Amino acid sequence: MSTFFSNLYTTAEVYALYLWGLYKLDVYFDIDYLRWLAWLWYPIIISFLLPLMIIAFLYASALFLHIYRLRHQLKDAYSQDFWNGARKTLAALWDAQGYIWHGYEVIGLDKIPSEGPALLVYYHGAIPIDIYYLIAKCILHKNRQLQAVGDRFLFHIPGWKLLMEVFCVQPGTVQSGIDLMKQGQLLAIAPGGVREAYFSDEFYGLQWGKRTGFAKIAVHAQVPIIPMFTQNCREAFRSLGLGKDWLRRIYERTRLPLVPIYGGFPVKMRTIIGDPIPYDPNLSVEQVAKKVHTSIESLIVQHQKVPGNILRALLERLFTPKIYVQES
């Protein structure tokens, strides 16, 4: 009997606290008004959520069909090598996502050799999603693995190590780059790296500093350099401009990538592959680096309206000028 009264007393305490809480809420907030607001907004919120769910289902359906269309390639890949099959499956997934979400396309894919070594040098967006798409294109349409140099912090992200290994992403040194060239591989490098990713902006300025490692690889391995640039890569994802100077000082001292990234906007993305720059024994490493720098700046001037604008990049999904030429 005592237990019953004890439980009853505890229940009464809880109920009293509940009533006291309601009283305090009613003092500071008009509960009836909040209920009216909730009643008013529920239909509006649902009216936005339901179409988003339909769009998500449509997007997933289109993604599935895009991958299913490549089923024969995937079947052949799995019959040859397990990891090759995995690479082609993921390549099909990324290719479908790029096509549906960004209308992604590559102009000049034929300039990437079907065999033999080449070094691709590119402008680094806030998130280099364009390189993911290009890797997928090379796997699916040229049956070649485009290897890439990635920042060391990527290899310390839990769960990413296997992904980096399967898709041949490595921290990279000059010597490892030369070795890859001698093996006849394709290698993509962004000389600006994380610094360019986080601290460049909608004006698309290259931030290479005095980095010439890519030129050393090309000169010592005697291979061509292929410059490339992706339209609106800064509009798809952007680094937060607030406090950028302070965050840059932290990065320069610690190499910690602390700059917030936002975006994922479905803007038009188009990768332009420039004309290959052949090996020239008469050019020094510094001269080669400068020549490539000038070539990529030229691609930006020709194919990117600056400053970049997210709304304009979104509208380009409907109508995209073939080429942008900056006014002098």
C-alpha cells in the first residue's frame, strides 16, 4: 500500500511540474498563438515537402536508369577484376549524378590520350567535384584510370582510405609523379591545392604561389601537360568568405582545413580540356610552370564570366553560352 501511495505522490509531482511549466510558458509565450501559427504553417510545410519527395523519387529513378544503361560495361568489368568492377559501378553512379544534377559535360575529351602518359593540371574548386566527374568519364568512355594527387588530410578521414586506394588518389611527390608517368599513366594535379580551394573566390584567381612540382614531373618525364578548367565550379560549392583572412592565417600555420564550405547548387558545369602543351627541351621548369599558368588563366577568361554568380549559373542549365569572353 505504501508503494502505491509513493507512486501516486511521484505522479502528482510530475503533473504539478508539467502544469507549472505550462504556466511559465503561458507567461512568456502566448501558447494559443503558437498553436495557431503551427496550424497555419503545417499545410505550407507539407506542401513543400511532398513535391521534394516526388522529386527525390524521380531523381533516384533517373539515376537507376542511367546506371542500368551501362549494365553490359559493368558486367564485363566485374568479370575481369573485382576492383575494376567496383570502379566502373561507382563511375556510372557519379556520371549519372553529374549529368542529372549539373548537366555535366566535357568539351575536348578526345584531347586526353587513349594510351600513354599525360599530366592534367586544373583549377581547384572549393570541392573538386568536377574531377570526380572527369575520373568517371575517363573510366567509362576511355577505359582509363585518371589518377589524382590529393591533400594528405584526406587520408586521415575515417572510412576514406579504401576509396582513395581504389581510385588511385595519393598525396604525391615529384618522384612518385615521375614514376607514374614512366608507367604510362594519367595524372591530375591542382597546383593551388587546398589553398586555392578555400581561399580563391568567385573571381577565379589562381593561387599557385611558387609551386612548380607539376612542371618538374613533366620536364623530367618528358610528357605533355593538358590544362583544364570547369565552368561554374565555384558556384556549385563555395567557401565562406566571413573571417577568411583569419582562417587563412590558421591554415598557413597548422595546415588545418577549417574553412566552412556551403553549396551543392545544381548549376551548369562544363569541363573544358585545353590544347596539350608538348614537352619542350628548351624550356626550364619555371618557364613550363608559367606557360601552364597562363594557359589556364586563358581558359578562365574565355569560358567563365567573372565574378561568378550562382543565379546566372543556375539559369545556364536552361541556356548556356558556348563561350564567355571577358571584356578588356
